[in-house]
Amino acid sequence: DVLTAYLEYVINDVSERNKERCTFEIITPKEVAKRGAQLSIHVHGQGKDLFNKLTEFGVIADWREPNVIRIAPAPLYNSFEDCYRFGEYLEKSIS
């Protein structure tokens, strides 16, 4: 799905720009047929505080211990702009 691919690009871009403080590793398979719309993001160097800050921005996601955030853009409800804003919120949530 193109929307999920764009979100993957946004997450990787935020990770690259902030690699001194933390990195985000997408652990969901890259093959579209194997992942669907959902992305699991292994958060290196940050904890649940980052997830809580995303929630305060209005992001609806799922937290899995010890440090994985799951997010799925739904084309019926989300836009490319929403994915872009998620990237902004993700960057602002880094401690």
C-alpha cells in the first residue's frame, strides 16, 4: 500500500535525522504482501514516554513491551498529510 510505504519513508527520515538521540527500526517485513498496512517500530533509545507523547498529540497507536510501537494508516481515514504529521509528532516526542 502506497500510504504505508510513505509512512515508512517518513519514519526512516526522522530516524536518520535524530540518530544521535535515538533510532527507529521498522521490524515489519518490507514486502507489502507480508505486512499489510501495519508497521511495527522498534524504538531504540526511547521508552514508553515517547509513545505517551504521541498519544497526547492524538496519535492512535499500540505499545508493546519492551519498546515497540505499532501503527497502521488506514486509507479510508488517513491521508499522506496525516503520515507527514505523524513524522512531525514523532520527532517532537523524542526526549
